Amino acid sequence: MKLVLVTLYDEAARGLRYVAAAAQAAGHQIAFVHFKSFRSVTIPRRQVEHLKWALAQSPYQVREITREGERFHPYPSPPTDAERRLFSGLIDQLKPDVVGLSFGTHAFGRAIELTALIRETCPRVPILWGGVHAIIDPEACIAHADAICVGEGEEAIVKYLADPKRTDVAGLWFRTPTGVIKNPFRPLIQNLDALPWPLYGADEYQINGEHVGRLMVESPPYIACNYYTETTRGCPFACSYCIHSTCRERYVGQKYVRLRSLENVIEEIRLFRERFGLQAVLPFFDEILLMNKKRVARFCELYRREIGHPFCGFAHHQTTDREMLEMARDAGIAETSIGVQTGSVRIAREIYHRPIDREALIRLAREIHETGAGRLILNVLSDCAFEQEQDLRDTFELLLEMPRPYLLQLSRVVPFPNTPLARMKCDVPPLSQPIREFWAQMYLLTQSDRLDGTTLRGLAEDPYLREKPEILQDLVYWLLHEGDGRPTQPRAGGGATTQATPAAAGANGLLRRLARKIKNRLVPPDR
């Protein structure tokens, strides 16, 4: 059979490529249509109308708070009339027997739109939805698709393609004239080595703008830059905002964190490198890469000997120690990330359902610096409706204890449908948006090693900046605008360089004048 797989803003499509490989191994013909590429775009905060438009595209946009503005991952660029025509024409040209769409929650509206286009073009072709949103919100998805995949899809798709008239395939729901058939969930795949490796460089098309491209077929560097791998599936934790919390509820009694053999992982990377090369830093998609010392030791030994390419991955304060960081350093780790999320013990435990040990977090971050285990990246969540000001202060204080410089990835909380976080009720009025924005900007300032803790605490207590967070945003932009953790120092009126000193911390008047100077003279006019 001919299976055409459609992605929305996601040509990397890691999960879908596993499904495609399984279908191809079963003898089916595969084609990919990547409808619009994944493109992150930062919208400056002063472009108010542009921001309003972007936010209106979906309540589930993934947004990062940066020094320049709001960064959308991906940017929700709407399909043009030309792109719709190209999509319909390409689907007609490919003559599919089945069309599959895979997408995240942010693209739910786009999936409905494209599904309608497919039905107009190929009215008798069944349309199967899968991906993150179909897993976490199947009730909403089955109203639009003919069938949906509600879990891991490699085995389910093979069963389905063997006879698309069947409606009893475990792991799939079907919409029929007599109602919705909700088949039981398929057990989690335990032997990951039995799965074919993700399919790259097949019959792939990409629609962007006025043309249909073939970069995922014709350009090895482009393919290499969209390659992610993983050594495990699942996560040992079940944070309330994460898809794993929803999935764990469905698979009680099954082994949730599953491991590939390291030999299987290394062989996949080696063969991919021979075909396409590797990007500058190879990202591992594991929720926690540095999780088990014996396994990390074996991984680092194999990786150093067989691959030797810079890589990056996540560490965790409950699973990673100094010795593991040293192993990773020797194997070539270039970036080590920590999911901090919050410095508030209350928010971590009561709201996020997440383990937290502030001292262990600080120790892990310092050991990453001391061992030279790559650039330190901290992931933090912001704009949570349950946070009160003390929670924000706690996160700020934790960040001040981290070794600088580091890269802060500050993302806004998104309560995705059917996650425990989305089901929670907030009984206390949320903080005002200006206060939340003020603390978000203070978080960003902690990255800079040109401002000491005393100075930063002084800024945090400045009433003028608290009332005018937009001025603090300008200060953040100016101090961090070079983006390398070593920004140029502020210059006083005569051109002399001012130094951050403890005495400056209490000099609120000086800080106000500095902020005004930045606002009036140093911020680029297009902001």
C-alpha cells in the first residue's frame, strides 16, 4: 500500500520516522509531505499586534522568553493559498491509499484544515491521525480523523495497513457511521532493538512558500541538521505538565522506561553518519541521558571509540554524579542541560509533582562547570498561574547560586489538555502580568557574569523597575545583546565603563538613571 505521511511544522519528525520505517519494513511504500518547516521566530515585545496575532493561533503555542522578545517554537506561520494549492496537488500526485498526519497540540487547528483539503482531493482515502496531540486528547481528534493512534504507532500501523477495513486494531480508535470504536491501548514496546531505525532520505517533499522542495532527499547537510537520536524511551518521572504524566496513567504495571542496547544506538549513528554526516552537536532526545552510571560508562566508551562527535543531553540531580560528568566530558559532550523548572519547593512538589533538591541542583550545576562537561544549560518554567511572589523569589535565588555564565532557556508554562496540571484549579488569584514579567526578566539577568548577586538583588528590590518591567526588559536586552555571556559593560555619560559593585546594589537612583539611559539611547529603534 502507499502510505503518505504528513507533518506540520516538523520535518525532523523523529517519532513518525520510526512509524514510517516499520511500515516500509512490512512492504509498504512511504512518502513524506512536510507541510511548512519548523522555524523558530522571535517577536519583539513592542510588536504588540504581531504578538497578539501569534498568540491567537493556538492557546498551546510553545514560547520561550528571551532577551529579544517572545520566541515561538515553531512560528505559527499560516498556510498561504499557494501552499494549500501545492499541498492538494501533491497529495493528488502521490495517489495515497492511506494518509497519516502527525502533529503537536499547537498545530491542532492546522490539522483540521489540512484534513479537509485531503478529503476534497481524495474523498475515499482514509485519514489517520497520530502524534502527541492524538495521544493526549483523543476525544477531540477522533471528531475529525477517520482513525487515530493513541500510543506508540510502529506495531499498530503495520496491523492497520495489512487491512485498512479492520476496526479492531489495538492502539487505534475508529470513527464509524455507528459511532466511535475505542480499542484498548496496545502494550508498550519493550524490545526497542527490534524496531527498524528511523527512515530518512525516502520519498520526501517539503512545502514552504511558493514551491515544493526536496531538501530531505537531496541535501545531506539539511538532513543531518534534522537528526535526533535517543537511547531510551520514557521518563522515570511524571511531572504534571508533561505528556509522560498522561501516558503513565495508561500503562500501569508495564515497564515505562525502556532501554535500547548501546550497540544498537552506536550502529544507528554510525550508519547515519556514513550516509548524511552529522551536525555540529548531535542531540540525544532522551529525557535523561546521564541516568545510570554503569550504562553511562559503557555508552561513553563506545561513543568515544566509534563516533567521537560532539553531543549534548540532559543530566538530573537525582541520577547524575561527578564521575558520570567526567565520563561524558571525555566522550565529547558539548552541552549539558538540567531541567530546573522552578526553585520553589512548594511549586515543584504540590503543582509540578516533580522531585527537587535545591542543594543537589546547585552541586550538579557547579560540577558541570568544574569538570568541563560542556556548556551549562538550565531549563526553567515561567508564568505559572499557581506561583505567588515568594515562589518567584525562590527561583531567582536558586539561579543566583548557579555558576555563571550559563544559558537559560526560559519557557512559559503550557497546561496541555488532559495533563494533571490542566486539571488543577487555582483558588488563589494569580499574580499580575507585570509582576510575572518583571521576575522573568530578572531570571534572564542571572545568566550574566558581569552583575554580581548583590547588584541583582538590588535590582529585584527597585520599586521603579517593578512598576515598569518594560524598562527592565530593555536593560536585559542591552546587557545580554551579544549573546555570548560576556556582554559589553554599560557606559556612563563620558564614555567610561561602569563596573558592577556591591555598592551599586542599593543605589536605586543610579539604577533608574541607567535604565532610563538604556531605554532612551541604547535600545535599537526597531524594538
